[in-house]
Amino acid sequence: MPHLGGGVAAAELEPVAAARKSKGSAFNPSSFYSYTLHNAADIPAMLRTHAGPQASIGL
């Protein structure tokens, strides 16, 4: 019997039918704030500059 991660045997798994339930409608984030896509290569430098404690916001 093949085993999956965590020691669970494949035969022990049962198919589960997921019921789709609506919890309301989705929203468009751009309705609340603007955002810009950045080049992935620029992200590490942006994180070093903008992440962590910031004197400009009192931290």
C-alpha cells in the first residue's frame, strides 16, 4: 500500500465532495487603494528599503 507524506496510507484517504457556499461577493482591491506592479528583480532592494521599523511612522 503506497504511503503519502505524514505516514498516511493512500487507501485511508476518502474522496470528499466540497460544497461551494457563497459568503458574499468579491471586491476589486483597486477600489480601495492603488498599486503598481514592479519588476521581480527590484523586489529585494525594495524590501531592504521599506520593510521593518520606519522612523517616518514612529517605529
